[in-house]
Amino acid sequence: MIIEYKSLYHYLGKPAGGELGKKVAEEATSRGLKLGKLDVSKDLVPSGFVYTYPIDFLDEYFKNEKTLVERIRILEEKVKHLERYSPKKEDVEDDLPF
């Protein structure tokens, strides 16, 4: 099973701030969740990284329950975006010798 992780910035769509970030991290670790790390510019965050959290945890923490239909729609939009901006198979040159 693949678990999608997001930083608070990506989840909320804006900077969360140190105080909220600390509260979320404390709650996640108290639940025994595995946190990810995302490297960012030291100009943005002195540590050079931010934590990432499972989306299910963030939904529960922020009471942002999404229905299965909404999640499927979001995933379909992501797939369409990837298809639009990924090179097509016929556009990639094959440099294999056979």
C-alpha cells in the first residue's frame, strides 16, 4: 500500500508557521507515525528540511474529511496532469542497440 505524504505547506496551501508545525509534529509522533522529510532551501527554513505527514493523518488532524469520490477525482486530476506533461512513448528516442 502506498501512503501519500505532504508537508503542511503543500497540504494547507500556505506556510503553517513554527507553532502549528510543532503541534502537528508532536501529535504525529505521539501516535507513532513515521514522518518523512522534504529538503527545502535554508532561506525558507533554517534546518533545510520540513516534515511530511500521511495525508490521512492531516485530514483527521484538520478535520478535513474527504469522501472516497473526492479522493478519486483528485487522483484522476493528478494522472491527467502527469499525462499532459510527461513525454509520450513515441517522442522518446530509443538508443538501445537492438
